[in-house]
Amino acid sequence: MNAREAQVWASVTRQANFQALKQAAVATDCENVADPEAIATPNPLIDQPSQNHITLSFIIGVDGRVHSPLILQNSDDSQDATLLSIVSHWRYRPATCNGVPMESEGRVEFSHR
């Protein structure tokens, strides 16, 4: 790991929130719900970190891959492509409903210390 990567790993924190997607066609009662678990979620290398928070939303598919990443808040549009590219390569164990994988929505906020 070079010095730039070490700085990014040390300076970026991230909070993640997950929720199941509501599907109108399926009326399922989940007695045992498990949130997705991160397998590989490397931090993006951001050229000049802004002082503001960066918030992303995405779908975690039943395959554990990230689908439809969307930037909800970012003060520097020039970094959007980098952020979306990194997030689209993240991998998760998908959320489950009674042991069956299901799609869920993820929301991640990056902040700089």
C-alpha cells in the first residue's frame, strides 16, 4: 500500500444503512431477516476530498452485486464517475428473508476526518 492509499484508508469513514425493497407483487412475511454483509467494499481514491459528506444509494441484488448506484449528495461533481465505478464493484452477501436471498437498498455516507 502506497502513502496515498494509506491516507485514504485512514481518513475515510463510512456508515451504511440497509433496507429491504418493497415489492408490490410479492406479499411475504419475513420472520427471519438478515441484512447484507460486506465482502469487498474498498474505499474510493478521491483526488481532493471535499469537506462535505458524500452520500450514495444503490441496490444490492440477490447475487450480491451492486446495481443502480446513485450519488445523492456530493459537492464535487468531478469525482462522480470515480465513486460510481468503485461502488459498482463492491460485493456483498445479499440480505435474506427466511434464508432466501433478496434485493435490498444500501445507502452509504463517506465523511472525512
